[in-house]
Amino acid sequence: MNRKILMLAAIMAAAPGFAAGASVYKWTDDSGVTHFGDRQPNGASAEIVNVRTGKSSGGQASRVSPQQQVQEIQERQQAEARQRQETAQEEALRKQREANCATARSNLEVIESNARIRVEENGEMRYLTPEEIEEQRKQFEEIAAENCGPMEERTEQQ
């Protein structure tokens, strides 16, 4: 009697392992009736059902190959790297625009303070004429207008 109980307990302990190893397929026929079976149906797409949870895998019975999975992961990583690079480029452009804006505004303040502006040319110092100062003012105003406004305005102008 002990042997029978021991044998029955061993079989019951092994049964879930056998069930987990088997594939169960779920498919719907042309009439709309849902079927379950241990073999994939011919000519119909089927989902693999997890016996332990009762949930379908969500995918088709023909699984994606490991090479395709690796390729999809690499493509996703490349897309993320491109996105990070674009974000870094946008950040660098924004910082450059802020620096250009600050420099242009600072130069405009100097020009508007009616100060005499001295420059070095060919190793010699000289003062700018009023016409040269006005020309510099226009250049700095253009730089400020281009770099101090929102980024969207700049892209629309180009």
C-alpha cells in the first residue's frame, strides 16, 4: 500500500512539469468559434496560451527569431542614440544662442552709452567714427534679434 501511495504522489508531483512543457494553442475558426488544442492548426493563425496563467502570449504561434529580436533591440538603441544626439545638439545650439544674445546686448549697451569706442587695427589703436558706430549698432541689433527671441521664431525665419 505504501508503494502505491508513494507512486501516486510522485506522478502528481511530476504532472505540472509535463503540462508546463506542452504548448496549448488558441484560435478562432471562420464561424467565430474559439478552439484550444495541443497542435497548431493548419491554415489558421494561433496564439500560444500559458497553461499556468491562462493568458495568451499575445503573439502568433510562429515566434520572432532571436536574430530578429537582436536586430530590433539594436534598431531601438540606435534610435535612442540619435534622439540623445539631437537633444545634445539642440542644447548646444540653445547655449550658443544665449551667449550670442548676451554679447550682442552687452555691445549694444556700450554703443548706446555714447562712449567712444576704441579698436585695434594692424597693431594700432584708433577710435570708431560715428558712421562705423552706427554700422556696428545695426549688426548687433541683427544678432540680438536673431539670437534673443524664441527658437521657433528663428526656425520660421530661415
